[in-house]
Amino acid sequence: MPTTTREDAESLVRRLFEVLEERDRDAFSKLFTDDFEFSPVGLDVEGYAEAEFSYYEAFPDLTYDLDRILVDGDHVVFRWRFVGTHAGQGGPEPLASVAPTHAEVDVSGINIGRIEDGRFAEMWAEWNTLELCQALGLDPFETD
């Protein structure tokens, strides 16, 4: 039987986006269990925080729009988009090595989270990296 109410799950997701917008790493870390894992890349809380907050280096004006939240027991699915101008250098690789293009991006994605004791225990994400690459003029299929 699920221990997470719909209201609690929705509140947790909204809080996640609030602390991202506030760029509050301490508050961000408190939203996850100690053994949290972010997939498909297997990041722990520290690695996930580093990846998320590094996008603000590349997109200083980055804002998120939370489109929809669906709750099923201890799982929550949320659709989001981020909008920003590529005016800095940073973000996870391969983005970190790209000089600012000043292109405006509007990228969407979907996350699925499993909630345990009021915090995210696991999270999976799929987002439109092709859309991001195209907006920045990158070839996502290019290899070294």
C-alpha cells in the first residue's frame, strides 16, 4: 500500500523545481534519500545536484515550467520544459566544452520518481537532447 499521498508527491515535485530556480543546493539535497539513484546514468545525490546546477552555468537565465504531474502510488511522473539562453560555458559534458552560442533553447522532458518517506529514492529521466543539440547548432551524432 502506498505511503505517499497525491498531495505530498505533487508538493515534493513542486519543491524540487523551486529549489532549482532558487539555486539552493542545500535544500535540493534534502529532497532525496541517502541512497538515491538517478538513472539512466547512475548518479547519486551529489552527482545529480552537480549535473542539475551546472546547467545554470551554461544558461544563466534558465527557467523551468512544470507542465503536468501524475501520481501512481509511490511513483510520480512529471513533464517539464526549460527555457534559457546559452550565454555561458558549463553544464555536463559534452555541453561544458561548447562556447556560448547565445541561442535560445526550449527543451522538454519527463521524469519518473519513486518516493520513499517523503523524499525521492529513485528518479529516471528522458528529455529531448536532440532538441537541445539542434538549438545550439551541435551535431549529436558526431564522434571524435
